[in-house]
Amino acid sequence: MKESAIKHKLRQVVFRHRKSFIADHLRARPSNCEHNGGCRTPPPERKVVGVCLYQVRVPGEPDNPNKRWNNVICDENQAGITQAQRCPHFEPRFDAADLKAMFDTIIGLDGTPVDAEQMARDYPDIMALTWVLGDARKTVQPIPVADHFDEDEVTEPDELPEQPLMEVISDE
């Protein structure tokens, strides 16, 4: 196979993975919502649960600028995908241009060093084509993997409103 054909195939594969990455991160799901935040449950479990942090107006007071937390559990392990798909307040965390730049950073198109082993696990076809072209390199600087919630963004129970969290919308 000619080098130009391999480069063309590599561009196609990168385009396909980028398109999938952007679509996955724009899809209505709790982890993609701007308003989704983590709340740690009380002891002994201390699990982090996704909660909608969108502020809504106080019912019965439409002109009142005071807002309260929405207080809806919106977690992928608690029927949150259905909740996010039905939510009128869903807003993607990132726009398509930001996601394109993020993907380019992940696979090193912007010059960022990447971990070849991680790339081989996540995008084996890109790594194989890169290796065939002779550009594969191994670096000691791995890509940091971010969890859904940063530890400093998790809300402790005593910071939440006194009222209980509402139940999620059922799938029925």
C-alpha cells in the first residue's frame, strides 16, 4: 500500500473517531450535562451520586428572583439517562468545537505528547496506521484520565438544602 493511501486511511479513521467522540459527548446523558454535579451520600457508603444542580424559580412566585436547587437525582446508575433525555434543562457540558479540540489533544494531533500504550488500547486502528507510517513513539507522559466528578466539585450532604432529593422519573 502506498504511503499516500495509508495517510488517507488514517485521516478517515481519525475523522470517524472524532465524529463518534463528539456525538457521544453531546448525547443527552447525565455525564454530559452542564448542570450535573456530584453529591456524596451520607456515611457509611459515601458514594457519589449525580444530581441536577440547575436552579429553578420558586413555585408560585414567578417574579421572585430567588431560585432553589432543582434537587433531582440524575445519575447514570439511577435511570439518569432517561432523566437526562426528558430534562428540559439539559445543556451539553461542551460544544462541538471544544470537543474537537479535546479529541485532537487526546490523540496528539495538536502536538501534545500521548501515551502510546493508552492510544493502542483506546484507538488501535489509529495507532496501527501511525506505526505503519513510522510515526509511532512511546512517551512517558500519559494522558490524564478524568473521572466524571472532580473531588473538589463534589457537594457534601451538609451543604445541600434540607428538603430531600426528589425521585427520578421512572422508565415506565
